[in-house]
Amino acid sequence: MIFLRDVFAVAFFLASYLSLTAAKTTCHNETFIPDAILRITEGNLAQSCYPSKATVLVNGTSPGPALTIKQGYTYWIRVYNDMPIKNLTMHWHGLSMATSPFSDGTPLAAQWPIPAGKFFDYEIHVPIGMAGTYFYHSHVGFQAVSCAGPLIVEENNVPYKYDEDKIVFLQDVFTKDDSTIEAGLISSPLVWSGETSMILVNGKGAGSANGTACNASLAALDVQPGKTYRLRFIGSTALTLASLAIKGHDMTVIEVDGSYTEPHKTSFLQIATGQRYSVLLTTKSKPEKSAYYMQIESRERPTLTRSFAVLNYGVPSPPSIFYPPPSLPLTLPNITRGFLDYELKPHHANKHMARMPTAAEVTRTITMTVHQRVDGPTMWIQNSYPWTESFPQEPYLVSLYKNNASNFPSMDRALANHGIDPVTRVFPAQIGEVLEIIIQNTGADRMGLDVHPFHAHGAHYWDLGSGNGTYNQSANEAVWANSTGKPIKRDTSMLYRYATTTGNGTAMGWRAWRLEVTQPGVWMIHCHIIQHMIMGMQTVWVMGNAEEVMKADRLEVEGYLTYGGDVLGDENRWPSVVEFMSGGNWTDGQ
């Protein structure tokens, strides 16, 4: 695990944002020492039972190394693109990048990608109250299937007591390489990626895929009897909605997507791509055996992929080698629609969280209708429009600066078109608005339905639950009034399907969020299934007016506005970087 040293504390997020006006351009030369370095390469890697193929790696491995940082501090992470021809970005999944607008890692929204042979210094500030479980991953093409790693944000006063932390990092394996998958997804007709060949835990996995057995070695979580462990489950899968449990052990949920919850006991977890859960697991004081299997299965796919890992009570040195069991240790539940909806509660010590606005305080409701269109290429559209690498031609934030905001989205056009400005294909919102965002599932052109884990960049939202049909605010308020839970803040939640087919365009299934707009910026909201993203299932939201969004001076950010600009470094040039949080020399406050 890589531990990052502290740079300097910043007390309040608002003060941090206002400090953008004091941002200064600085050369990150040989005197600058980043807090961590990630070097991205492409090399041949054999995963699980499958042949070696070209795979994007972080510091030579997949998953990449775990990064550990502390809330309330600012960090610089240098990311090298050591691939020979491919572009790259790095996204810090779940962290708001409002104080560093060009560091969100979204090549279609806020940042030009890092060209081959260049490096980019990402500025990451973690506000107080954001301690929890996150991860980092590329946001270019299909790279995130392997180019990803854990990101843990620590705090001084953890509201729960436990003996040790352990990471459970979930990934998918496909038999095709990234380039082949990407080309197939945008071709006409569609050439599907294939289903997940194996689900990995911390880089290892074995079991079966569509009935074909795989007998590779398994990951082991070494534990001792009678101790309490915090298991940090990270859903870094590309496609898989995973159902999992550990034989003979229940779990207690204490954190979801960076928000602490009141303790909630469960016998299993259901984790979509992009989601994270922390659970407490207390080991047996007198275990009946030395190893207990964790069983992981895909859900809502046409074929079943099953994998395993091991909770190992045995002596960890020398390490034991484990393989899949001869028979199934568990029977996992089928898809649980609304998993933990209306059951979890925010932790009582979450003082940093603003009060959730009431239904009466909602100023605008935006329904984002998702639909699969088959007209030549198969595409996912939101309110009739996709957002792909062919549109726009440059990152939207970059375009706003270059065009002096002449292409800023029109609120009038948006209000006349269900929230989206059809000219820019952007959803605008004003600071101070209270939005209810309804994500509506519909039958595809060919009448199919799918599930979608939707992820929001920027500020976290209050999750209002999900259901069949269409959303009714008063009915949903009544459900909450009679439930044991209260809405929690999340950044990724599931849009379920309630049938496998329905009529073309028939509304069937919704997810509701409530968001008080407080963080100016250009933010993406998208399905986190990588295949669906490539096929257009992404949206861009501009929150704030032009002055608020473009807070930094144009001259200061000039290097960010050109692909390959001087904000990037290479072996012959140091980068000229805007230190948004520093407002002075990088060494100040160390």
C-alpha cells in the first residue's frame, strides 16, 4: 500500500473553491516531488485461466497499487502515459474535484486526455467529511477494465472500532482485448464484447463461466480468530452486478460510497460496477475449519459467471494456495431489486452532511430517459441524445474557455426540452437549485430491458430509492415515511429492470436522486458499465453560470486548453501547472 504524505490542511470546502481566484501557474520542475506516481503501460498479462493478452497496467500490475490519503489535505499525483500510442486519463471515482476543475479525468467533459509519452500532475483535495472507500481508474475507452486501483481516504476519528482494514477489489476479465471490444461496440452492426469470463478478487479468480470450469488459484484474505475486520468492497467491474457472501459469516454495512451509515446487518452484498461498501466482519473465536469460501456470482446477465475467494484462518506464512471448491458452499439470492433501498440510515455522526432538502424545497424535476436505439450502430441515448467520443470534438469545459462561454448551455432551451439543451446536449443547472433527478428505464427499439448503475461526478446526491413503472414523488415520500431507513448520500446507484422485455419506449423502472446544487463545474452522470458508456450512455451537466464555472482566469489555464499543451510534461519538458489550491509556491505549508 502506498501512503501519501500530507501537504497542507484546508478547513472549509467553500473557502477552497473561492481560492481559485488566487490560483497561480507554477513550473513543476526537478524540485517538485509528487505525493505518488502512477505509470501506465500496456503489456501482455494472463489473468485467471485465460491466455495472455494486451492489458493496460498500473505500475506493472492490475489492479494497481492502493493509494491512501487523508481528508482535509491536498495531494499531487503524477500519472505517466507510458503507452506507445493510446490516450489516457485518470478519474478519482467518488471524489468531487470542484476545487481542481481540470483534474476530474473526464476526457469528454473536463480534461484533454494525456497523450502517449506525456505525464500530467493531478491535484486532489479531499474535503473534511469525505473519508471512505474510493478507487481510481482510466476514463478512456475500455481501459478501466484493468487500469484501476483502490483509493482510501482516512480520517482521525473513525466512528467504528475494528482491528484491521482489508480491501476486496472486484474486476472483470474478458477474452478479447480492449481495442477489439471498443471497435465492436461502435461498429454497425454491434459486435458485443462477450460476457464476463471471470470475476477477480484482488487480481485472482476462478470458478466457472457459462458452465465452463476454471481451476486457477484464488485470492485469500488472511484473518485471525476473534477479531473484527473492516472489509472494503470496491466494485471495479466493467459489466458485472455481483452478488456475494462468505460462508458462515454475516456482515454489517457501515459505509456506502464514502458515506458512513448506521450499522446494518446483512448475509450478502449486491455490488454493481462503481459502488463501494465497507462492512464489519467479526471472525469466529473457534473456527470449525481454517478456510471459508467467499462466493461471487453475476446477476442480470444472459449467462452466469461464478468466482470464489477465501477467508483464511490458517497460517499466512508460507501462504496457502487455494482453488475453487468441489461443490458450491452457498446458494446466493437471485437479483434483489432495490437492495438496501429504504433500509440504510446516515450515521448520526455525519455532521458534515447538509440537511437533505424536503420535497417541498425541490425547485425542479428532471427526468433523464434512457433508451437503446438500434439504427445502424446500437447506441444508448438519454433524452434522445448520446454522448460519445465523436461528440463533442473537445472537452466541454475546454470548449467553454476557448469560446468565451458563447456555447454555454441555454436554460431556456433546457426547460423546453425536459432538462437538456439539445444544441449543446448538456443539462444546465443553477447554484442553489434543488433538483430531483429521475433516471427512467424504457424498453429498447428491440424491446429489451437492461440494468444500469448510474454514477454522478461532482457532489454526491441523496438517494431516494427505486421502483417499477414511473416515479411518483408523493407515493415515494409515503414509502420513506413507513420505512426503517432514511436517504443516504451516494455517487453510484442502480437503475433496475422489472422484466427482460417490454414495448419499445415503455417506461418500466426508475431511480430518484435529490441534489442541492452547490458545486460549480462540468460534471458527468453516466452508466458505469463500460460497454454502455462507449455506446453513448453518458451525460454532461453544467452546474453554475459561466462566471462560476470558469472561475479561473483564461490566461492561467491556457496550458489546459490544447491537446498536448504545456500543462503536460515529458522527458524534455517540465509542466507548467496551475496550483488551484496552493495560490503560491508548492512548498508553502509543508
